[in-house]
Amino acid sequence: MSKIDNNLNTLYLFTSQFPYGNKEAFIGNEIPFLAKKFNKVVVISGAKKKTLINCLPKNVEVRSIIYDYKFSFKEITVSLFSRALINEIFLMVFFYKKLPTTGRIKTIIKSNANSFRLKNLYINEIDSKDSKVYLYSWWFNDSTIALSLMKKENPSLKVYTRAHRWDLYFEQNIYNYLPFRIQTCKHLDLLYSASKQGILYCKNKWKISKYNNLKLSRLGVKPQKFLELSSTKKIIVSCSNIIPIKRVEKIIKSISLIKTNDIKWVHFGSGLMSKKVEKMASKLLNKKVAFEFMGYFENNLLLKWYKENNPSLFINLSLSEGIPVSIMEAMSFGIPCIASSVGGCDELVTDSVGFPVSVNASSEDVSLIIDKFFMLPESEKKRLRKRAYNHIIENFNSTKNYTKFCESMISD
């Protein structure tokens, strides 16, 4: 389908940081497809303006509206009289059967106040000359709630959102609750989940099965050149922030127990636990396994490193995931992966293309899988690599998935 005819049709994309900083660099995979489908794309970033790290198409404009906000006592007090707030507390207690703890009540109050604040700010950003407006939040957060409020007042708006991990699973919230899911979903044109597991969670846990606006829309990566098996290198690679939920320390413990010789482990990413984890690696791996912490790498440089070094195996032992782009990128070269069976990872790393492991698997269990992989006959390793590569081509191909996603918004 060609680009929509009316030059006044515009997509407004709401992000937390993109295109500033590096925490949402993966959104860059989707931007070119949005820019082709819509005559104009306006990115509303929740971050302060700073140097852009992403090269954007010419028809993409960037504006900044600060997402996080410290409310005054007066602003909070005014929001207490909102009907939506009272309804949400009622739903939490009587529909979701959750206790009205102080933390949950504070979360509802803050989210309610912030969504109304954002709604009033976003309204000023929408060009009244546009004949048809598409509003798309990359995360299901207060921005999504604000957009649904706008849709409620102006039904001609088209409103879409994605849901991934922290914005999807109640259990990943410190208070085991995410507010305004039911009230928001009533006014969404479509809610896209990156995994089938996410759709089931929305239906069963959010309890929104009566709304016919849930749809699977997988993320994707650009397929790379297939890397043939190296007969000389034994490189294990991992890529994530070094924070508790990513469990990089468990990777270290697992690798420290392997029996295979001449292994090198390389980690890309940094974070709050960097010093602690690097110290642990020095203690457990120093005399047994070569290792290197590469820190943060721009995406194009990371992909270049994969091409030049041809890793044997990728490993991710996260406690929670949506469906990781980092794993997709590794598999797009044909690199098999070990991955925790959390979130939608089972849809990405299956027994036929890699090694899914229980989130409760011990370090000993993981080390046995690593040794098992390196003991496989060369012919089986080659077949495994080819299956991993084909799995990305068929199911997580950015051209296929993002084109379909854009068509879905236009045709809805």
C-alpha cells in the first residue's frame, strides 16, 4: 500500500526518551517504516532536549515534553476529585481484588494527575489542520492514558499503544499493580502486544477480553548476513544493562562452572551494578575464562562487532523480559541463544533454534547447557545456527513486521 494520499495526515509518536539518549535505541528500527507510511511523523519525547543519537528521516520532527513531573500539594489535591481516580480505586479493590495499600493509592493518584497534565500539553501539540490524526504511544504508560482521555473527548482521533514488559506485567511493578488499564483500553483503537503471552496476560490479568482491540505485533530486526560456524573461536556474548533484573552475575556464575576450555565471554552494556559484576568476574573467571566488558556500544557498532568476531553463543538469563531485541539481533546472524523462559522469550528462543531455560534453573544447569552446546558435532551446530537465522527471517523480520504494523494502523 502506498503512502496515504492526504498530505495533512500525521502520526504523533510518544516515547520516553527516543531519539535522545541510548535507552530506546531499538525504536530506531521502526521509525523508517512509520516515515514511509505517514506523510509526517512527530516524535513527542519525554526527555529533555539534548544531542540526537539517532539519524531520523527527513519527514520526522522531534519535540520534547517532560514526562516526569513533581506535583505540588495543590495539584495533587485537585486531582483527588477526579471521577476516574475514584473509579480506579473501586476497580483495584473490587475487580482486581487488591488491597488499597499506601503505595498503590499513591501510584493511582500520581498517574491520574500526570495523565491529565500530559493530556493538556499534548492537545497543544496536535495540528488542527491535520485532516486525520494518529496518536501512538510506544509504551503503555501515563502518555497512553492521556491519549485515551483525548480520544474520549474527540472520537475522530486514532489512538494506539504497545505493551512490552514493565508496562504489561503487574508483577514487575513494585506494588504489583498498574493503574487505569481497563479505563484506558475502553478508548484505544488498538493495543499491540509484542508476544502471544502478552495478549493472554492482558485478557486474563487485566481482564479486558471483552474489548476487541488486542492485537499481536512482533518487534523485528534487519536480517544480517548469515555467519558460518567458526572452527577456531569459542565466544559467548551477552548484551544488556547491568542491573538486578538482567542477572549478569548469574551468567558469570554459570560460565565459571563450565568444563569447556578456551572460552571467551564478552558483555555489552553497563549499569548500576557494573563495578560489582566486574569484580565478581575477576574473582570467578580470571584464571579460567577470558572475559571483557565492552560497556555501552552504539547499535551499528555492536552489529559490526558481531560480524567481525562471529560469536558461538548468546546468553540472556534475565528474571523478566518482554521479547528482547538483543536476542533477535544475535539470532539475525545465526548465533544460537540460551534464554530464560520469561515473557515472550519462549516465542523467540525455542528448542529447535536455541536453548530455553527455566527462570529458576541453577547456575549448574546453565553451565551444563553451555558445555552441551560446545560438545555438539559441527554439523549439528551448523544446523542450529541456520534454524536460528531462519526463525528471525520468518518471524522477527523488521521489514515484514513493521510494514504489517503500519498497515494495521492505517486500515483500522
